[in-house]
Amino acid sequence: MIYPELTVDSLIEQLQTEISLLQQLHILSQTQCLILEKENHDELQEIVDIKQALVQQIGYQEDHLTQVLRQNEPILATISSTQRDTIQELKHEALTLLEHINRVEAQNRLYVERFKAEAINSSHTLDQDRKLHRSYDIRQVTPFLISHFAD
């Protein structure tokens, strides 16, 4: 949710909204991890698309909040100690979520790199098998041998 004017309460609500988006991103990252673990790549594109849209939304929310905070710096001076504590807790929760998301995304990158390496190895093995098969393919060797012996 985006607020045209900033109040302390609207700031807290916007931070809560951003945390909710981060929680959704964390869940999607974990879901992606499970999909990669199970090597069920059919579902992967849908999760990636949803995550990309969510990351864009988070970025938009963050940019808007930063802009509004810059325009309304005096409002920060009116924060009560209870509101300050609430904002600190929300900040801590957001940072914790970001750490968890980064950890899961690092695992996801490892799975993707492993998948790429396996695909490259499989391709190389298939290429070697094809060359080997071509080298020992009797249909290709026989005409050469017959014409060689006929001379």
C-alpha cells in the first residue's frame, strides 16, 4: 500500500506491507528450492515469474518510501518511543527476512549451477558417444574396406 502523505502510522503500515512482501518472496524462494531439489523443472518458470514480479513490487515500494521519507523528514522527529520501538522491530524483521532470502537464493544458485554442469557433462558424453559410434559404425567402414580390397 502506498500513502501520498506520510504519517508515523502510515510509515509503520507501509513497513508492514513491505515485510509481508518479503515474507512472500521468502516462501517463493523456498518453494523454488524444493522444486530444484526435486528436479521438477516444469514448475520452475512459473515460480521465477512470480518472484520477478514480487521483486519489482518490493523495489517500487522501497523507492516510494525512500522518496516520501526524504520529503517528510520532520515527521520522523514526532515519533514516540513506542512507535520507534515498533519501527525498530519491523526493521529487524525485514533484515532477518533478507538474510534468510539471501541464504535460500544462494542454495538455489548452487542447484542451478549443478544443473548446468550436469547438462554440459551430458552433452559432452553424448557427443563422445556419437563420435565413438560413428568410428565403429560398420555401415561406414564396410564400403571403404571392400573398395580398398578390390583395388
